[in-house]
Amino acid sequence: MAEEAPQQSTSKLDNAGTLLQSVSTSLTHEKVSILPGHEPDYSACTFCLWQEDHTLGNALRWIIMKDPDVEFCGYTAPHPSEPKIHLRIQMYDGLSAVDCLRKALSNLRDLFNTVDRSYKHSLNNDDYPREQDVDVRAAVDETLRQRGFPVEGDDEGMDLS
């Protein structure tokens, strides 16, 4: 008889806003899981976000800290070789850190969609600031000439011996 692999319990968030316990026998990771050590009422939790880095971590921390019901929010990348971040959320008055994360993800998605629409609108209507392009090579060559240095292509009057 083959020995069964030990079952590993992980937490995940569902769409209805409740916390479900799932049993996973594979080595694949949930996108978002709650690490051990959370408060029984989920008012303080550390979430593990797989395949994410400082890009999402800092944006989430910023948007979560805008919520006046949040006591603390911080994130860390446990190790550079691990593709995950840990996000800690602590709420005032026993409010749910799970709901706070869900709301923050929704707000961040709305913000990104707004920026994307505005960017595409500006691009399509040629309504964006323009800068005059500078010929860097010509500017460097002119500076070198002013300081008495030879410039490639200026053979007249230069003693290259």
C-alpha cells in the first residue's frame, strides 16, 4: 500500500468575502494565503502573496495606509530568491484585515484602470507634454570644441600627431 502524502492546510480568500480553509495536496501555492499567527477575529493578519514583489507590495501598502481604520500596514520580501512578499495588516476596533485587503486590491485596480484610460485618451488625442529632442552627440561635440578638445570628424586645423 502506497503511503499518502501529508495534507497541507492553507487559507485562501473567496469572492464572497469569507475566509475558507482549503486542503491542498499539491505543491502549488495559492496566490494569497494567510500565514499562521493571525488574530482569531482576523483583525491582524500577515498575508503571503506569491509571484509578487515590491511593485505590488509598496502600492498596496500605500493604498491600505490611506484607510483610517488601519492601525499598521507593512510588507517585506522575505528573501530575494523567493518570489513572494509578506503583507501585514492590523486594524482598529476588531475590523477585518481580510476585508481591508480585498478593498485595497479593488481600489488599486480602479486606480490603475483610471490611469490607463487617461493615458490612452491622452495618447489617442495627442494631448500630452512634448519635449524638444536634443542631439546629445552634437551637444557633447560642441562642448568638447569649446574646451579645445579634438572632435572626431574635425580634421581641419587639428594636429593629431
